[in-house]
Amino acid sequence: MDTKILIIDDDVELCDLLTEYLQPEGFAIEGVHDGKNGLARALSEEYSFIVLDVMLPGIDGFEVLKQFRTFSSTPVIMLTARGDDIDRIIGLELGADDYLSKPFNPRELLARLRAIQRRIAEVSDSRYSKAKYKQLSVGDIVLDPYTMRVYRNGDEIGITAAEFSLLRELLLSVGKVVSREELANNIFGRKLAMFDRSIDVHIASLRKKLGHEVNGHERIKTIRGAGYMYTGVGLNEPHDVTR
């Protein structure tokens, strides 16, 4: 069965090019060329991925993403103007999983899609989900690998696929420093480019959603020049729990 992708971009030629390139790779492509109809389409059907341009007629890509994230955690790859760091940061802050700068090679988009697919597939066969219905628990946080949901003190926390994978990596190394490069490789399947703040923005989002502190201590600590650490102060070691 083909993996369904919705491309929301007013560049019809680009949509046609991506359709021609991605269909032989097993993707079913649908294109919408304005923000309002793109949002309606994204919410009306289940897609595996959304590819979303920032500059759209009607409502822009940021507003589409903001409204879409209220209802869905489907992975979103944002398309931004080359060199426009602000657009990339805003997109990530609003819940985009990754971004591409225009113009780009379709092979690069395919690589990003494959990386997200691998990441999601590995969740169901990771170090902490070998047995069915097992969850990873660390302190007040529980990750459910089968639904890709996160709970804090029993309350569900809305989270994107990229944030889920990032939190997983940190919890599995609780009390240890994980470098930005290692996180980028495990989550995005690529090296960070110079000045790429993708990991940092996702970390900031996790801090906001999970709370900056736990048991009076910083939850996710920045280790300058080294990476990030889920501190683990006063927390149990990660373990599987049955629902």
C-alpha cells in the first residue's frame, strides 16, 4: 500500500516534479495549492506526511501548521526560503518535524521522508518495547511506543513525532550527556549543518511541554559544548511498565 503524502504548495510545477519523483518510490501524492484548502484537506484524511510551504495564498504555512497541530501529530516537513533562518525556527517552534530550504533536490526530500519512516518504525522495535504493550517510564514521564504518546503524571502531553524520538533518546540515556550530533543522526538521519538549530528548537519545545523542572531540578540540562542531558536527579532508571 502506498504511503500518502499531502503537498501544500502553490508551485504547481514543483508539485508535479515531486509527484513524478516520489510515486515510483512507493508514495501516493496529492497536491493542494493554497493554505485554506490545504488545511481542510490535511484534516479531512489520514496522511503519512505533510509537506508544507511557508509562502501560500490565503493563509500562510505557519497558520496552517499552527491549526493543524491542534488536531494532529502527523509528521510535517516545512519548505522555507533558502537562508531564511527565522522561517525555519518559527516552523520548528510551531511543530514542524523538519525543514527543507528551497530550491532543493527531490532526493533530499526523499531522504528526509525515509529518515522519518525509519524513526517511526524503530519505535515499535526499540530497546524499550520488545514486549507487546510495554511502555518506557522515567520518573513522572511515560512513553507509549505503540501510540507514540507521552504522559506526565498520567496526563497526555501533545507531542510531535520528532519530539517523541528526541525525548526517547534522552530518557534512554538518563543522567548521561547526548551530543547534538548524535541526536541529529538518530532523529533526522543526517548531520547538522552549520548554524542548524533544529535540535535546540525541539529541546525548547519539550521543556515547555514537559515543564522546565522536575523535583526541583532542571529536567533537560544544556551541557555547553557537549549536548543535552535528561538530568535524572531523583528519578528512577528507565524501565518497561505494563499498561
